[in-house]
Amino acid sequence: MNHQDLINACQADWAEYTQHAFVKQLGAGTLPQPSYLHYLKQDFLFLKQYARAYALAIYKAPNLTGMRKALTSVHALLDSEIAHHVTYCSQWGLTEADMEAEAEDVGTVAYTRYVLDAGMTGDIVDLYTALAPCALGYAEIGRLLVASNETVREGNPYDSWISLYSGEEFQQGVAQGRDHLDSLLQDIDVNSPRGQHLIQVFKTATRMEVAFWQQGLNASQEG
Amino acid sequence: MNHQDLINACQADWAEYTQHAFVKQLGAGTLPQPSYLHYLKQDFLFLKQYARAYALAIYKAPNLTGMRKALTSVHALLDSEIAHHVTYCSQWGLTEADMEAEAEDVGTVAYTRYVLDAGMTGDIVDLYTALAPCALGYAEIGRLLVASNETVREGNPYDSWISLYSGEEFQQGVAQGRDHLDSLLQDIDVNSPRGQHLIQVFKTATRMEVAFWQQGLNASQEG
Amino acid sequence: MNHQDLINACQADWAEYTQHAFVKQLGAGTLPQPSYLHYLKQDFLFLKQYARAYALAIYKAPNLTGMRKALTSVHALLDSEIAHHVTYCSQWGLTEADMEAEAEDVGTVAYTRYVLDAGMTGDIVDLYTALAPCALGYAEIGRLLVASNETVREGNPYDSWISLYSGEEFQQGVAQGRDHLDSLLQDIDVNSPRGQHLIQVFKTATRMEVAFWQQGLNASQEG
Amino acid sequence: MNHQDLINACQADWAEYTQHAFVKQLGAGTLPQPSYLHYLKQDFLFLKQYARAYALAIYKAPNLTGMRKALTSVHALLDSEIAHHVTYCSQWGLTEADMEAEAEDVGTVAYTRYVLDAGMTGDIVDLYTALAPCALGYAEIGRLLVASNETVREGNPYDSWISLYSGEEFQQGVAQGRDHLDSLLQDIDVNSPRGQHLIQVFKTATRMEVAFWQQGLNASQEG
């Protein structure tokens, strides 16, 4: 099996995730700013847990090559991506310490701890399968947004987000991760118990992505 | 420190949990039946993960006495409590296999995987602290319901729930668990970094309990 | 693949384990008593860690059926097998608390922590593969001993050990565990990376079994 | 409590470790070369597992500061120290792949998996306590060797080892790690159950260090 089998097995959830109202409003530039700020703060907390999951991938890797590959991801998360969010949020006077002190919302807890537990329970293949909806989905969302005629680039306050995730660097990184996942999946029959279990893991993580977008959207309705 | 310090440090969340609308409507007998059925099915899935957490407590126990104590809990969960839910739900034609095949809702994932990850990350004290809001809270809810003049016993379709959690057997079991937790906490200064960390774990687990009630309530609004 | 592929891939180590001098001397009744007592005390500590590994199998099981299966093993270990060793050692005035306070020897640490780490790193299949050499090997040793004309039953101070592991109850229990392992392995190609990794896990655990016998033998030379 | 309490509680084991015959022969330049080569190959495998333990420290760290601190150690292990061993062993025509394919000896398995399991079972303090005998001991050995009049520097084939571990860079790195450990231990009473448990963890890891030296020494007697 490969990554496409995982996506095919949860088409409805995948569409709900990659074409969520949060994403469409972000593309159109109509997303309420409180939703975006809430999302960024929660995504900061998400990335911290995500870095823990890649640390687990170092622990679970079968050899030095695999350990070094996962190390690169931990590095990118702790040094680049988290720094990006901190820089962005600093315009509202928020420091890294402020952001780390924020309470994790339910969707953030659900998604991140699901990935960590699925990865701890299973082996490295389960872990990378649980991690996959995030990267694969964001890359697809980036491509969908730039291809959509509902997307507004000029004057869109979220255009830097669109640029980041549709950009060559992010797309290439995800393509490499996708190839790595495919190599891990290649000996697994999609109809075997293991194949079916991985499908459940991917589907559940995708459902948690939907909840993560939704909590961003809800933030502007609550306050 | 002891369990009361944990509760005192998150009074607002604790009140939101133990006095949630779901609980009050259950006590008054006005809770929509779809909410209750949704809750039971999710609680079945919750108990399965909870049994995994007590299995982790066997793994993390410092000695044979601690291992045997946690084993008793795994036993009670897998043999008694899960069986209770299955029996109850069988009146709607549901089998254990049906219930195990249900998708976990976001609140269920959030709460259970938080407990499992907090327990895996920390030691046995962290694990029992993350597990505590469930038992301590249900015992308090049981006591609050029987003491409240808003509670209706006769003709209340949920009276067996009230009986179960206000009953002597459940209350005594929780009292023993509470004493065990207090013995684990007794050397920890509430103001030490460790004490403050345990407060965060307890508070977060309590917040996830609130989300768990809320998803039950939402179930009757959605469908 | 199945359990026989695992054994076939480490024939020399398997023979060294199942036909170790410790075992032969035990069968002939010539094993020095200090070696046997040292072995029993270390095996007590081994069983405690082994129970932790089966607790991990509850945590890692994919469904309630798998959780209950592993629970049965934890039960048998904590209630029956450990009790057996305690009863046996009580003739030297040792209590369970005395035995739990013994220091773990290097071979005991190596074997048990290898199983626990291999199981935590991998999934439930890795865990049961790491656990397999113990049960499969003891069953084979029991059969080899009763079939060997070098074995002395009458007057052999270790005859109860031979009876236990060659006995119908133990042999049937192992046969069930072997069938369970075979069902877990059946979709895995012995030549796939996963198949080859499981072979390494089984082989390493087998090598640690050899070290465990050797430390028992060494005990009578040291003191 | 602090790191010195840990050492004080296992004086005999600590002396056996830091003044082991392997170390003394290395200092005198009389260590058989097969012992040294065996040690280096096993130490390469040890460092790989040690890097997994520091990856676990990223997973277990309470905040971003702690995660980044542990990341630095994973980096140093995977990029610098392992590279050093590979470079050294290349004079015997060994590649990194050759070294990774070596079988782990019993002492290597015992020590590394003990650290990993103690760290997984406990929290970050248990993990750093299990990791401590290695760094603290090597720093002490480095200092003892350069201070001893039995040590021969000139013409000693192992002088680069002495230089490395007595050197300013290594000594300062260990001093920082020691201060970090002391900060983790400062709220723990040495006589509390937790303090006594940490002493057991440190002592057991120290005993496994002794076994690690011994297996190096044994290597020249076996072959």
C-alpha cells in the first residue's frame, strides 16, 4: 500500500479537512482575525507536541539513517517553525513564554495526544502514518488554495500563510516525507489487519485535523 | 500536597465538570435520550482506553504491591464496568463488537490520550494524577446528585446511573484510590515545580472531562 | 512467516540456549545448588519484569480480545508463577520482600529490559516476538529433558522443575501462545525488512537467554 | 539531594566502575588491543542507544527549554561522538555500516536498555539520573587518569582517549549536565521514597557500567 490508499480510505473526512470553511475563509481573506490568532496560538502548542512526536521517531527509528532523518524534523520544528509562529505573534506583543503558557484547547489535545499515543502503541510505521495527515493535508491545501478562483491573494491578511504552504520549499519537504512513508508502507497489504489498522490511524488523525480547524473557527464566535 | 490541593488549584474547571448541565439534566431526568446513549457508547470507548492506562500503571508501578493494585483496576474495568455498559446498551440491540467499532468522538480522544500521554511522559504519580479527575469527580457528582433537591429519583430513566455512582461500593472504591493518591503525593511540595506540574496535569484532565460531558449534550442537538 | 522461521534464523543461538550446560546439569541432577538458588532468585526478578512486559501487551493490544488475552498472562505471572518461586524459596527462609530486594544480575537486566524496550519501540508483534524465546524455549527444554537418556528423574533435586516445564499444562499454554504468535506473523514476509527485523529481535532475546543460564552457572563458581 | 548523594549511596560500585582494571590498563597503555577494539565497537552501539535515550528526553521534557537542551545532546551524539568512533575504527577498515551490523554484547544490552526502560518508566528526572553515571564517571575517570602516577601518556596507544575525557571541553560539558541534574534533584529529599528510588536507578546503572568495562576486558581473553 501507499499514502494514497490511506487517503482513499477516508475520502469524506479528507475532503472535510482539506476543504474546511476555515481554509476557504483564509483563502478568501474573510476569516475573522480572532480565529486566525487563536489558530496560531494553538498551532504553536501543536508544533511543540509535534516535535515530541518526531523525538519519538528518533527513539523508534530502526537505524542511524532513520534516527538522523527524524532528528532533522525535530530541528526544523524547534528552531524554524516554532520561531516563525513566535515572530508572527510578536506583533500582538506575545512572547514565546506567553504562548507556551496558553492552555491547550480540546482539539489541540485530541490531535496531538492521539498522534503520540498511536506512535507509542505502534511502531515507527504507525507513528509516521499518524503524523502524515498534517503534512500531506497542508500541502494539498496549499495547492488547492493557489488553484482556486475563490482565493484572493492581494490584500489578503493571510497571504503569507498561503505562500508558505503552497511554496516550493514546503511542497518539496512534504514530497520527501511522502516518499519516505511510501517506502515504509510498501510491504504492507492494504487488506491485511495491519493495513486496515493503519487506515484507522490515518482516518482518526484526519478527523482530529477537522476538529482543529473547527476550534479555530469557533474562537471568533465564542469571544 | 494531597488530592484536595489539586482540586483547589482548578476550582472553576472543577465546578464546571461536577456541575455540568449534562449532569444536572441527568439528575432531573430531563437529559435527552440520544445524549445519554451517545455518552454511554463513548464512555465504553473511554473505559477501554482507561484500562490501557491502568495497564500502564502496572508497567510503571515500583513494586509487586503496586503492580497488583493496578492489576485489580484493569480487571474491574475489562470484566465488570465494560460488561455493564455492554449489558445496558444491548437493549438497543448493540453488541460489544458494535460498540468497539464506533468512532471515538473528539472529546473521547482528547481525554483518554491526554491521560495516556501524561502517564507515559511522567512517572506513576503523574499517571495516577491524570486518572484522578474521573474517579474523584464521579464520586462527587454521585454525592451532589443525591443531596440536591433538583434531583428526581422516581421515574428517572437514568436513576441506575445515580445509584451506581452514589452507591457505597463505588464511593468506597474511590476513597481507597484517593488515599493511594494522597500517599503518592505526600512528599511533594505543592509549590515545587513538580507540584505545579501535577496541578497542570490534573487541571487539563478536568477540562477534558468538561469537554466529554459537552459532547454528550451536543449529540442530541446534532442529530 | 511463523515462529519456526524465527528459530531457523538463529539455529546456533537456539541450540546454545536450549542445550545449555545449566539445563543439562539440571536434567542430570548435578547442577550445584548455589547455581539453582541464584537462578530461582533471578528468575523471580525476571518474572516481575516479564509481568510488566505483558502489562505493556495490554496497553498495545489492538482490541478488547487482545487486551483480555494479555491480562490473563499478567494474572498468571503475578498470582501463580511468582507465588511458586516464593513458596519454593521459603525453604531457605526467604520471603517475597527478601526476593524483591535482591539486586538484579547483569543477565537479568539485559534480557528483561531488552524485551521491554523492543516491545515499547515496536508494536504488539515486536513485543510478542521478544517474549517468545522464553516460553518456546522452556517448552522445548522440558521436552528435550524428558526425552534424553542423560536425564535423571529419581532423586533429582530439580525434578519438580522438569515436571513443571515438561508437563501438559505448561506445554498446552505454550502451544496456545505459539499459535497466537503465528497468527500475528502470518501476513509478514520473512524476507521483508519487518520480517528481518523480527528475526533480529528474536535472535537477540535468545542470546540474552543464554546469558541468563550462564550467570546461573557462574554463581556457583563465584561464591 | 544532588548528584553527590547518588554517588555516596553506591560508593563501592562507583569505585569499581571508575577504578576498573580496564581503565587502569588503558591508562598504563597495557590494555590488550582486542579489548580496546571490542570496547570501541560496543561503545558505538552504546552511543546509538544513548542517542535514543536523549531523544526520549526531548519527548519527556516539560518545556521548550528542556526540549532544546536534550536536542543538543542528540545532535552531539549522532553527529560528533558516533562520527569520532567511526573515524577511529576506519583504520581497521570498518565502516559505519559494519559497526552498526555488529551484535550487541550482553553488557551493552544490559546498560542501554536499563537506561531506556528506567527513563520510560519514570519521568525526566529518572531518565537523567539513569544517564548520569556515564557522563559523571567518564569525567572522573579522565581526571583520575591524568592525576595518577601509574598513567603513561607518551607512547600510550590510548592517549587520545585520555586526552578526550580529561580535556576541558568534555569536562565543561559534564559540569553543565551535572548542574542540570542537580537542579532537577533539588526539591527531592534523599530519604523520601522518590529519593531512594533514584538512588537505586543510579546504582543499577553504575553496576551496568562495571559490566561494560568487564566485557571489554574479557574480549581479549576469549579470542
